[in-house]
Amino acid sequence: MDGLVEEVNGEELVVNCTSGKKVTVNVSNAYPKDTESPRGGVEDMTRLAYLHEPGVLQNLKSRFMLNEIYSNPVLEAFGNAKTVRNNNSSRFGKFVEIQFDQNGKISGAAIRTYLLERSRVCQISDPERNYHCFYMLCAGPPEVCEKYKLGEAKSFHYLNQSNCIELNGMDDAKEYAETRRAMGIVGMSSDEQDAIFKVVAAILHLGNVEFSEGSEPDSSAPKDEKSQFHLKTAAELFMCDAQGLEESLCKRVMATRGESITKNLDPKAAALSRDALSRIVYSRLFDWLVNKINSSIGQDPESKILIGVLDIYGFESFKTNSFEQFCINLTNEKLQQHFNQHVFKMEQEEYTKEEIDWSYIQFVDNQEILDLIEKQQLQSLLETLSATEPHYIRCIKPNNVLKPAIFENSNVLQQLRCGGVLEAIRISCLGYPTRRTFYEFVNRFGILQPKVLSKSHDEITASKMLLEKANLVGYQIGKTKVFLRAGQMAELDALRTEAAKETGALQAAKSKLEKEVEELTWRLQLEKRIRSDMEEAKTQEIKKLQSQLQESQQQVKDTEESLKREQEIAKAASEKAALVPEIRVDATLVNELTADNEKLKNLANGSLPGDEQTPHGTPMEFGRRSLIERQQESVETLINCVVENIGFSDGKPVAAVTIYKCLLHWRTFEAERTNVFDRLIQIFSSAMQVFRASSITVDMDLVRQVEGKYPAFLFKQQLTAFVEGLYGMIRDNVKREVSSVLSLVIQAPRTAKAGLITDQDSYWKAIVNHLNDLLKILQENCVPAIFARKIFSQIFAFINAQLFNSLLVRRECCSFSNGEYVKQGLEELEAWCTQAKPEYAGSAWDELKHISQAVGFLVIFKKFRISYDEIISDLCPMLSVQQLYRICTQYWDDKYNTESVSEEVLNEMKTLVNDASGQANSENTYLLDEETSMPLSLDEIASSMDAKEFQNVVPPQELLENAAFQFLKS
């Protein structure tokens, strides 16, 4: 936390933090900050303006964000090489020290190196390589190669002894640039870097100097002009006299009392002298690099406390071992003795502390081998190791072919045997190899006798009762642990498995009851929703009828007024007619017109009187048939066609598009009375029966007969009800399937605690399988993507609520290990969203923010160092203070025994929770609610579709061949 001091009150400072919060701190806990430090920090700690712990931590954080901690790249370039068993094998041992002062604060660091494999400079075997730096330099920029007169790597004797020049997955040119950059960061100047690579280039040229017999007996000289060129170039790079360099290689000077004797060397001896010079020069160069890095890090020569990491190669046995390999193996023998002594000392201390009866166990001691060959060069290292509390990590290589998924038993066993691991295992098995604390023992095997889990028994008594129940002998009870003989753990696990089977039946019955309760709860919610929807629809219908009644009343009123006006007009007309003289009417003509009028009426009704009937089957028949009959035949033809599965065209349902086009053409939507919608509703009802026959259930009260009045409007309401019902059924069916798996996920901590170990990873895979099954069904049936996105979003919201609420109400779920377990499952769901793509997954992953942020908090180390502002701003911005307080108070670390947040943060949360409690209406306001309504409106559905999408839909061929449906071709 950093900020600006605003006020000083004695020993207290008021600081306005960069987060916007004001805090009061004691002067002893405040440190000055360098406001002018570069954004990326500094590479040399001695260059920090304020060398204190917060300053060092801030600088390291800045360097880490840039990913620029550069001590290893330099040492790897000059000390690592490809071997038979490793492409980046460290060919030297190193001991890294972190030094502390008397107050326990970091005061310095250093790297100590041992036993660099110098012989590799001059001699390599196929398929190994020399040190990386040689190949990097040869692959450097053209101007560098020209400067050092270098050619391809395969042109140098020290590199072409092996057929392996290039390394798969390693770009030597890129590594050269990275190494130069890393050198600069650890404080090496450009001149120093040039000098380093001059030496490397000189060694390569020196290796290409060949010798032949000289003019004198048993003498030697450079073989040819090529050798002379490389000798001269090496001298230039070494910055020495070429003639002097030649004489030092071809002659040997022996000092005696008072004089020196110069002896010629033959070509073979001269080559050996050349290689010896190359080895010693490279070794001195490597030592200089280590010292330079140490000076950059900064050492504390007065430090008496340190943490050290020894990284040294393991024991290797070849048919022919070089002297250096002999030294390496000797070093490992001495370290193995230290390992043996420490392991058995720990065993002795453990038995003594726990007051266990034991007898001394004999083991194979390698002291005789060490007495045979005594060397002092590693004495200081061993003295340092003996003064510390060591911890050992064994690195085992599974195979020698450097490929994954290959495990060579013989190779692994040899490494375990040479490393003393098998001997340590043997000795441990002779004693009490399995130890468990009383809590761990009772927690693991409590299922054997569930009554021991009650609070009436302490852990020691419970452990003894369980051991007696298992009828074991030979074990011992310590002060804090149970000590078991070899094989007894397996016996206990077998008994636990049997008990788990019996408990499993009870668990299955419990799960069945829980599932039934969930089913009934779901049905109750569905019925409530349907009843609410029906009440709402009834209310809307009443409002519309009232509106229609008012309109009718107004029409009646208007009609009465109109009749009144007409009566007045008729009265006035009759009065005028009285003044007009009477007109005579031709009765014969009136009778003839009346007869003609009756014939026209009969013709309109489809029949003629008497003998004027037209015979059946004549062309007049089509004209006599009414329009209603012809339309009814068309409707029957359409219905008979669409009840069959006529599939999809251009990704659209052919039946739906065809029905819509027909209704539009027939102007059915404008009709005041029609039975077409009744027929369609019957089809939809039959389809819903299919869902009823499957695992999906539906309340058929949703299906109501369409009334004749305003049929199109009521048909739209009915379609809306069908869509909502189908959407809810599909969503809720998947939710039920996922819920059954989620209950196992939520019960996983309790199941593991009871010892019912199962394949818990399969639960997440089962959820993913349910999601994949649903996605496949939606895609195969060409369901619009907007429905898929909404369904998956609600399913993920359901998962989020179930998992998140389990953290709040179940303490066993609010643990570090369960956080890791749930985080692993969330990664599976995130991978599914990526695979399903946004077209179908939409924003489903965003629905998991609560649980993802919560488990992210659970698995963070050093929670006690995190401030409340950091929690709500960076880690868990979606969580309320009530939810955070609940998680922090319930959290427990069952894996590493780490603490929750600090008391200061907890008190701050508690204050905020108490302030908000007066405004809350429920005790469980911190729990997430589940969204059950359909998150889609008709407008959203309509806006997601374009009429142009349906233009390419091909109608059924059966209808296209019917004359009454030719309009479908347009």
C-alpha cells in the first residue's frame, strides 16, 4: 500500500493512499518511496534509492511484470549443454544462497558453483552438443561473425565432433540476442560483453589449429596455412603475441632450481596442450561470469543466517568414466552420505519425540569408499550443508530419448538406486513407514466406526477404537501420531472400502429422496408460474373485453342517434310525398321482376328450381361450389402435409414457413371467424404430447381452444404460451440433469472427508456432456441461436448460484482444496464456452463471475496481507460485503493450514455488514436467487430474425404440385 502523507500527529501518520482510502499508520511501519524510480524498476538492487523491504518488493514486482529477472539466462548459455538425456542440461553444480541479517531480513544473495565440466569444451560425443554459447555466437548477426572471423558452427573442430549442430525448438540466433540483453541487465557493460565473446570465439579458433611434425626431432608446428590463420586469429582475440602463443602450445617449459628447461612437444602432445589451454580459459571465463553476477546481486559477508538451494547433477554411470565424471560421482557419494545421515537422524528424532519403542536399523554405509579417496575441495560446501536443515528434491528422468509419454522402468530404477532412494525406502519399511496425525487418521477411517466422530471421544481415544475395530497388531500410538507397520495402511483402506459400500447404499437412498424433493419443488414452482401467467392473461382479456363493450355501447348509441336522424328525414320525405300525385304501377312487370330475382337467389345458393338443374359433373359445377368449401380443402391439404416431418430447408423449418405463407396469402389473419387456428393448435398439442412421453413434462392446461372472436390475436397469445412453455421445459430439464451432478460436486468435500473417494473429476465431465448433448439437439433442429444463448446463460447462472450458495451455507465447501477443485471445474466450463463459440455460448461464461471470483479468492496464498480495498476492487468486485464476510469467516485451509484475512479486514467487513443489516429484509440476503422467467420478449425474437432469411426456404413438393398452392412458388 502506498500513498502521500497528509498529516503528522506525533508517532502517527495520516496517509492518503493511491487507492483513494485514508489510513493512519505508525511511523515505524512507514517507509519512504522513490517517486523517481523507473517504471520498470532497476536491475541492480544497489541502485535503489531506499534499500528497505517494501522498496525491494516493489522493485521485484515491477521487474516481474516485465518478465525480466535475468540471472539464469547467462549461466545457462555458458554452463548448459545438450546431453543424451537432456536438451538443456546444467553441466555444473550451484549453491544459491539467500542471506539474512540478525533481524531476519534479507541482506544479500550469492551463487556458488562447483565442478564445471571442462572436458566438454574440447571433446563431445554424438548426439551431444558443446556449451550453448558457442552455437549462439556462430548464429549471431553477420557483423558479429565478421568481427570475430567466424563461419558456420559445423566448421569448428570443437563443435563438429557430434552430428547434432542445431537443436529442435531452440533458435540460437534469438538466444544470442536474449543472452546479450540479459548480460546488460545483470550489470555487464558493452566492452565486457565484447571481451566475453572474444574469448569464446578465440577458443573456437584455437580448436581448429592442427599440428604436424616440425623441423627438429619430436617437435611440432602448425600444420598448414589454415591452422596458421586460426592461430593468428586466436592470438588477436586473446590480445597476445601470435608467436608466443604458438611456442606455448608447441613447447613445454619446466622450471628447476635456478634454471628452466624448454622441451619440444610432438604433434599429439601439442594438441593436448591446445585443449588444456582451451579448458582452463573457458573455466576462468565461467568463474568470472559467476563473480560478476554475484557482485550485481549484492552479498552480505557478515551474514550468519541463510537459505540455500543446492542444484547439482545426479549420479551417472558409463562404461568409460572420465576423471571429471569420477569427481562428479565422488561428490554425489559425499552428498549421499549427508542424505543418509540426515534421513536416519530425522527418523531417530521422530521416534524419540513421539516416545516410540524402536531399535537401530543397519544400513549400507559408503564411508569406506570415501575414506579410500579423500578430497578437500568440497569441504566448505559440506560444512555449510551440515549447519543447515536440509530438504531434498529428487529429479527423475523417465527416459533417455527425450520424448513425452515414455516411462523406462530400468532407467528409473537405476536412478532411484543410485540416489539412495530405494535404500531409504527399505529402511523406512523396517520401522513404521506410515504415520498419520490423530486428526488425519480419524478423518480418514472414521467411517469404520461412525460413533467415534461424536464429540464425546477425543482424537486419541477415537484412533485407538478404530485400530481395535480393524484388529491390527504391531502398530504404536505416539503423542501426536499413529505409527503403522508396512502394509497396515492397505488393510485399513480395504476395510474402509467395504464400509463405504454399505454407506453408499444409504447415500444413494438419501440422494434419491433429495432428488424427489427437488423434483416436487420444481413442479410447485412451475405450477405457480403457470397459474400466475394464466391470471395475468385472464386480467388482460377482461380489460380487452371491457374495452370492446365500451366500443359496442358507443356504437349502439351512435346507431340510435343515426336512426333518430333517419326517422326525422323519412318523416320529412313522407310529408313531401303527400304533395306528389299518385303513380300507377304495372303489376305484370312487377311479377316478372320478382320471379327473376328469385332465380338469381337460387343461383347464388348453388341450385336451380325444377328442371333447370344442371347435371352433375358439367363445367358449371366448379362455379356452383362455394369459396368456403375450396378453402377448407386447401386447409386440409396443408394440415395433412405439415403433420409429417418435412424437415428443414436452408436451416429453417419448412412447416412453419409454409404455414405462415399460406395464412398470409389466404388473409386468415384478417378473418373474424375461422377454424384454421383450431386445427393448427391441435397439431401443436400433439407435438407437446411427445414431450410429455419423454423425460420432459408439460402442463397441458397451457393448451386452450381458440375462440372465434379475434382468432389471430388469440392465436398469437397461444403461440407465445407454447414458446414459453417449450423454452422453460428444455431449460428446466437440463437444469435437473445438471443439478443431480452439482449435488455430487457440492457434497464432494463431505464425501472426501468421510473417506468415500470417487472419481470426482468425472462430475465436471458429466456436466460438460449434458451441455454438449443440449447443444447438439439445438443445432440438429435448427433452433435460432438467440434461444441457445439465453438457455445456456440461464443454465450457467443456475450453476453459479448453486455453487456460490454452497460456499456460503456449507463450511466444508469453503476450503482451500475445494476452491482448487471447483476452479478446475470452472476451467472445464470455460473451455466448453470457447469450443461452443459465442454464437451459441453467448455471455454464458459471464454468469459464473460470483463463483469464479470466490474460488479465486479461496486459492490465494497470504490472504492476511490483502486489504479490503484490494478484495472489493481487484479480486471480488461482484461480491457484496455480506457475501465476502461470510466467506472470510467460514474459510479454512485443509491443505496448507494458511490463515484467512487479517483481523483488521474482518472488523472492517463486520462494521459494514452491521450498518447494512438494518436495511436488509431477510437474513439470507447474501444468497443468490435463481432466475426462472423466460428472458426473451416477442420483440427480441422478431428483431433477431430477418425476413430475407426465409426467401430461400423450399416449400414441400407435394404442395408445389397442387394448383391451389402455386402462390408458394413466388
